[in-house]
Amino acid sequence: MKQQVSVPVATAVGLGAIIGAGIFVLSGTTIALAGADSLISFVIVGILALIMALEFGELGSIMPRSKGASFSYAYNAFGSELGFISGLLLYFSFSSAISAIALGFGSYLASLLNVNNNYYPILFAIMLIFVLSIVNIVGIRKATKADFFLVIIKLSILTLFIVSALALAFYSNTFKVTNFSVSPHQGTIFAIFSASVAVFFAYSGFQSISTMTSDIKGGPKKAAHAIIFAVAISIVFYIVIVISLMAMVPASKFTISADPLDFALNYVHAPYSLFLIVTIGALIATTSATLAMILTSSRVLYQIADNKLLPAFLRKFDRKKDVSVNGVIISAAIGVVVLFSGNVFIIAAISNFGLLLSYLVSSFALIHFRRQHRSGEFKMPLYPYLTIISIFLLFLLIIGLPKESLYIGLIMIIVFMMIYYVFVEFKRDKVIKEEIFK
């Protein structure tokens, strides 16, 4: 009989992906983009993430054995065409997210070792991806149990950072009301949108839980609870950490970088012991987040292939270890390649297009299943009002994406559509002509 993971362990998988991606890697970037208004971004996107967590909880309870997260919801609601396109976009989002988080690991390790060459963070990131790919291939149960202990350590270190940061800010006289300022270029709607894009990437990790619904004790309802717990805990930590960072360092001093906590501690000349503990915490956090993203992306790729939309060799799944071996290898390879595409914000923006689109499709999938009166063990409250809010916010975030991200995303959609129709038409004896309007 296959062993299952508990709700706390499942929650830890989501927290491992969410907190590692956001607090330790992108919190400083959001402050650099929007100043004190970054707190608005964290609240708005936190609300959106919580609504999406409720939606995914219901969708996961309708399809508890699906491992493809929002791909599975799109595929079952709207068919193979939209499923294929949104599924591959989601997969490339997760596999490129591996790069952004691993780059954070590399930056913190380079800071700890005091090596300033720009190539070291990338080298360390590649090493991390390689090692964690092996961990994933060993099997999901070992990976999730390891993630649980990593998350406990990480939350403890974050709590220590918050207390120490506020104490240092007050006792070193760096805390000033002007720290929470907004410069002219930050005090715009566009700046808040840009920060929200980075924040959205930070919250995306909760999908890790929805790919393992059938592996969670208590079934889909408990999986939904794990998703909600992971998002709610993350919201609290995100907001408090951002306040702590700006208490130590004026908002105007932050830049786009992958190691904001180390930057803030260096700015206030924190004791080396605290710097060391927090850096170790950052290394643990980014390790657990990268671990979760490799796991999630590989399972999404497997699910797309299992629905016969990708070649058969991607359907290889070790049932005993509960792992997609080929999916892990391919995801790791993509993660390494994307490391060379730019800084952490650009990588996150590239990842976000597919995430936003897949979430949008998932919201419409929930509407579709509700209209068909399909339901599972868990139902989201305040439907359809919360779903309408999520659709509105997702559209706003898509509009706020950087041009590079939109261009890359649109090109990928066109390419995936062409690939889909080429393969479909090769198998057909005659062209199918649909009548859209009667």
C-alpha cells in the first residue's frame, strides 16, 4: 500500500516553494520597484493567491488523481487544444522558476563565501539544480519529508530575522519614517503593477500541493486545507519581512538583486553571527523552494504526456517512488538554460506569463464545472464573487507584465498552437469544420 503524506507535510511543500521564492529572493526587488507601496502589492496579490488557493482546493477535490495542477483543470474543462497550450505554458513557467530560485541560492552562497565574480551565483545555482534533481529522482516521499524539516528550520530563522531586524533598526537609529518612502518613479500604478508581478511569482508555489492531492492523507478536502494554510502563513511572513527590511534600510536604497536580506544586514552592520544564520536560512529556503519546483514541473510534464499530448517517453513514471524521472531531468535542463537569460526579475517575469494565463483558465474551468454541477469534497465560499475578483485581478496583472514577458509569452502561444495543429491534422483524414454560430 502506497504511503501518503500528512497535511503538515503537504503544507510544508507549498511553504517551501512560496517562501523561498519570495522572501529570500524577490522581497528586495519589490521594494526597489515600488518603495513602500510594495506592501500594497503584497496585500493585493496575497488576496488573489488566497482566492486561487480556494479555487484550486475545489478543482483538486473534483479531480483528486490529476498531477498536472491547472493543466489538468483546463484539459478536463475545455479539451485538448487549450489544455495543450496552457499546460506547456504552465510547465515552462515552473521550469523557469527553478532558475530564479536557484539563482537566489547562488547569490546567497556567493555572498557567504565573499566571492564577487558574477559567474559564481550561476555556477552554484547549476550545482544546486543537479543535486536536487537526484533527490527528486529518489522519490517524492523522501523529497517531501526533507522539505518538511527544511521549512521548519526556515520559519524559525525568519522569525529570528524579524525580531533582530526590528531591534537593530531601533538601536542603530536607522529606523525612520522616511524609510517607508515612495520616490516619484515608484509612486505610480505601473510601479505597483511591476512589483505585483514579482510578488505574484513569489506566491506561485502553492500549486506544488495541487499536483499531489491523491498522495495526501484525508483526501482532497485535506489537500485544499493544506493549500489554504500555506498561502495564509506566507502572507503574514511576507508582509512582516518587507516591513522589517524597510525598517533597517530606506526603500530608495534597494536594488533588483537575489539576496535582499544579506544586503539589509550588511547595510546596518549586523553582527556576523546573525548574518551567518540568516544566510544559512536563505540557503535552506531556496533549496526547499527549488526542490518543490523541480517536483511540481516534472509532475505537470508527466500529466500532459499521460493525457497523450506529448511523446510516450515522458509518460515514464516510477510508481514505487512516485516520481517522473524523465520529467525531472528535462525540467532541470531547462532550469539550467534559463539561468543565462537575465537577472532574477526578468526570469520571474518570463515565468509569470504562463502562470497568470493558467490561473485565468483555471478560474474559467471552475465556472465550467459549477455550471455542470460537478463538485468534490471541498467547495470554495462566496462563489461566484471571489472568482470574478480573481479574473479581474489576473487580467490586470497580465496587462502589467513587462513587454519582454508578453512578447515571449505570445510567441510561445503561437508556436504551441502551430505544433498542436500540425500533429492533429496529420492524424485526421479530413478537415474538421466547426459551426460556432447557429
